[in-house]
Amino acid sequence: SSTIDLAVIPGDGIGPEVTTEALAVLHSAVGGGVAIAETHYSLGAEHYLETGEILHDETMERLARHDAILFGAVGGDPRDARLAGGLIERGLLLRLRFAFDHYVNLRPTRLFPGVTSPLSSPGEVDFVVVREGTEGPYVGNGGSIRVGTPHEIANEVSVNTAFGVERVVRFGFAQAAARSCRLTLVHKTNVLVNAGSLWQRTVDRIAPEFPGVNVDYLHVDAATIFLVTDPARFDVIVTDNLFGDILTDLAGAISGGIGLAASGNINPDRAFPSMFEPVHGSAPDIAGQQKADPTAAILSAALLLEHLGHPEAATRITTAVAADLAGRGSERRSTREVGAAILAAVER
Ligand code: NAD
Ligand code: IPM
Ligand code: MN
């Protein structure tokens, strides 16, 4: 028997609601053989507004010692001036991803049987987006001058390193080799020529190491077309941080809704704890009303178990989710009811 030393960051809005359900399912799925020791960290916009703390260095050090992090969602009201400038998104969420070197942001997309897609004939939807997690336009290397004047200049700089691109591309190839052997690089090489060239050359250079993998390329604008008209063409998409962010909300939408989309912020080298969270945010519009679908958080817990080497427990969760999704009617259920139904399916 073993113990998972788990950090839990429920966060803001619907974060705590969906995390509660994910934890109940997680405990049940591992069964008696594995104990889960939870340490809850109160962090996020609400915590910041109450205490002034975004994320202390000392908290980072404690977080670094856990086996993994289960994360709900953070972020407050976008119109709240006290939170402007991505204070919490950058200072908390991106800080964790960067500091813990989560260079793979893994976002699987699957249209489960019985789930209605907004696409009239979606075909098979089963792909995974390997989104770079530590570079690109997210690094915050830009700056503004003459702010507020007619001569303001606002720059966002996308940073792409040979090291950073190679490691995530390599991960994408390995994923493709383990799946249906199709890798699509998505970028904008016709405009973002410097970064685009590095990504394209990296893919071309690594491709011979994976002779079984079919390599394709799409500009990101065209990729949005095919995600809607022919999602079956995708197996593994490897892409930069910002393109991956945008494509995965679209991927969530075509596969039955953002409430089903799970993700892992992964450090494949295992130098730091990986962090698992729904793709969605804190959803202030429905927070506190038990309206959020906890499925994305629950499936994120399955990704966590997979990462920590408990594939059977992970499968217990995905099987239970699939069973619940297959039987979902048109009646609206509360967050708690969906969580309870999936928990019951795990226990069956
Ligand atoms: P959002 O994902 O929170 O919400 C977008 C829409 O999807 C809303 O209408 C919401 O009600 C709906 N939705 C989201 N999750 C749902 C669920 N589980 N079930 C049913 N409906 C769901 O995105 P947003 O509105 O752009 O952002 C809100 C806040 O969350 C912002 O502060 C943003 O910065 C933050 N955010 C955080 C994360 C994160 O913590 N990982 C991710 C995205 C956005
Ligand atoms: C996501 C979110 C984050 C991102 C924000 C909140 C920083 O949208 O996890 O998809 O852009 O990565
Ligand atoms: Mn996003």
C-alpha cells in the first residue's frame, strides 16, 4: 500500500464546487490499497482580496514537496479593478506552471458515446492537444510605453527556445506513436515566421526518430475550420501555448461542452509535481449555484492517477464517467448530483 501526498487548490467560483466532487471520486477510485493525504491550500482571487497574498515563496516550497496538485479554477470578476492585469492568472496559475516546469499541457478531447456535440455529424472525436506550457506569448516578456497616450505602444513578446520546443514536440511524437500515429503541428508559420520556422524545423528534425508517425501541418486559422468540419482528422495536435489555449476551448465545445474538458499540466521529467485541472475557469456567471458540471474536474483526477502510476484507478473513473454520460438525459442535475452519480458508478 502507498500514499499519495496531494495538494488541493480549490480556488475561486465553481473551483471549490467541482473539486469537492473530484476528490470524492478520486478517493473511491483508488480503493483501499492507496491512501490519499490531502493538504488544502486557500489560494485565488478571493483569498488575495481577503489577505493580500497571491502566492508566497514559502507556499511554493510546500507545494513543491507534494506528489501532485489538484487544481479547481482561479480568477474573479473580470471587471474588478483590484484584479486587473491578470494578477491572479499570472501571479498564481502561470507562476505554478512556469515554476514547476509544466512544459506539457495535455488536453485530451473525446466525444463520449451518448454525448451531444453541437456539430451535426461530428464523426469520431478522439484527439489530444499537446499544448506547450512554459513559453510563447505567455512568458510576459512584453511591455508598454506611453501608456494612456495616443502614442502608446504595447508589446507582447513570444519566446520560443530550441530546448523548449524540442521537448514538447518530442512528447507530441511519443503520444502519437502510442495512439493512432498522426501528429499535426499547428502554428502560423506564414506570419509568425521566426517562431514558426523553429517549430517546423524541430518537427522535421525529430520526425525520422518516429518513422511510424504521420506528420501534418495546419495554420491555426485553418485548424479551427477542421476542428468543426472534420475533427476525426486529428489524433495528436502539438502547438504553442496561446494557440493551444484557444484550440482547447473549441475542442471542449465540440466534444460536448467545456464542463467535460480535462487537462494536465505535466512535468514529464518528474522534477516537480504535475498539476491537474479542468480546462474551464471559475465561471463567475454560475458560481455558487451548483450549476457547474464537475465532470471536467473528475476526468482531471483520472489524468492525475494515470500520471502517478495508477492506471487501473484512472480507468475506473473514465469508465464511470462514460457510463454516466451515456445515460444522461435532458434533465438538469446539480454539481452534487452529477458527482454523486459518477461516484456511484465508480463504486459499482
Ligand atoms: P470560464 O471557463 O470560467 O467560463 C466560460 C463559460 O463556460 C461560462 O459561461 C461558464 O458558465 C461556462 N462554464 C465553465 N465551466 C463550466 C462547467 N464546469 N459547467 C458548466 N458551465 C461551465 O471562462 P471565463 O468566463 O473566460 O473566465 C472566468 C474567470 O476564470 C476569469 O477570471 C479567467 O481568467 C479565469 N480562468 C481560469 C482558468 C483556470 O483557473 N485554469 C481557466 C480559464 C479561465
Ligand atoms: C487555461 C486558462 C489560462 C490559460 C488562463 C486563466 C491563464 O485560460 O488554463 O486555459 O490561458 O492558460
Ligand atoms: Mn483557456
